[in-house]
Amino acid sequence: MKILTIINNAGSDFIPQYFGKYEPVKMKYDINNLDGVIELFLNESENKERRNASPPHEEGRLLLEKKRGHKVSSTISWKKNNYADFNYLSFSMGVDWMQDSSNFNRFFELSKQLITTLDLVQGNIQNQSIPYKSDPRDLKLIHPRLHWMNFFGPPYIELFGKEKLLSCPCFKMIEISDQVIALQLTEDLFEPIPEELKTAVKLHLGVDAFLEEGLTLRHYKDKTTLVPDFDFSQVLFDSTKPIENRTM
């Protein structure tokens, strides 16, 4: 599993000590023997039954945690069904550890490796020690709120255009690869982002593409929004059958 290899190679500051499927995680993580971690993530024993369920589906979930010293936590989840869904990875570091610029640079290098390995569609880096509201997410309906750094994969590069992304009115635009562009809104991760800056970026790219502060996803249910034409063929349980719709 490439994700685990990348994390393990990043060094002891990032390597988890425990793993599991749900909190609290108690199984010890052994960098030299990942068989149990991979088996849990692939979830084959439960997926045998799920393939015969109605509707048939498969899924897996993995939590990784470093609890001693500075804290590190990751959540990785995947699913195959006939809904239009996205797989998910989160990676969290303690804010005090991240305030050292050399530590942040190492974290960012790890992030770039994970992003290019995962064929990222959309992602962000945000400082959750600054007061914030939870982020409603339904990429099929609208892009979530903008954060300190925002990653745009191929569907969004096609939607907005590479030149427009690379000319955004923000602190820095970064080509992570030929498949991912990052917009860093401000210089300092540890300072709040001015709302007028977020507004300027949304006006540049298209206000109809982004969730507005104070609004929920339900507000956009019957509205025309600017969204990519996503390809879900690789995450469908049966690609010969049509994609099913969920009700909000």
C-alpha cells in the first residue's frame, strides 16, 4: 500500500504508533510488518458479505495515530457502490509542532507525495486551531469553503482553466504536478484569512463554484452551480450499471 510506504519513509515524526478502524485505536503499528494494517483496510472478510447485499457494495476504513510526543492522526476511507462518491484521506499534525518552519516544510513535502499518489480531485490545508465552522461537503453540488491552501485536481483544472488558477489574486500559486494546482491564500498559516481575500478568489474563478459563508448545502440543492464533470467509473461497484442518486 503506497500510502503507508510514503508515511513510513517520511520519518519518525509522521509514523503512527497505533491503528484501527474506529476510535479508540489500540492495535500497535509495526513499520516492519504491515500485513495486519493492510488486511484491516482492505476489509475482505466483511466485503465478502457486502458483495451479496442489496445493494452490493465494498468499503474500507483505517485510522492511524501517533499519541506520544506531538500528535499525528490520519483517516483513510474507500468505498465502491453505485453512488457518486469520493474516497477520502485526512492527515492532522499538532499545531505547536507545525509552527516550526522546518517541520512544516517536511509536512508539506509529505503532503505533495500523498497528493500525487492519490490522484487527488480536491483538498486543502487548514489550521483548525483558528475558530472555524464545519465544512459541508458535496463536491457534486458545490466546492466547499476556501481554506489556507486549496488543492485542485484535473476536474477543477479543466473547469476553471490552468491560466485562471495560476493568476489568482492570492499569496501564491503552486503547480504541485501537471495534475494538481495549489492556491495558498495568505503567507501565514497561523493567522485568520481575510474574508475579502476569499471573495476576490471566488470572483476570479466564479462565485457560483464555491459555498458561501453561512449557507448550507441544502441552499444549493435546486440552484445552478459551477461544478466539474466528475468521472466516477473507478469507484463504482458495477460500472455497467447507472449511477444511483441519493436524496438530501
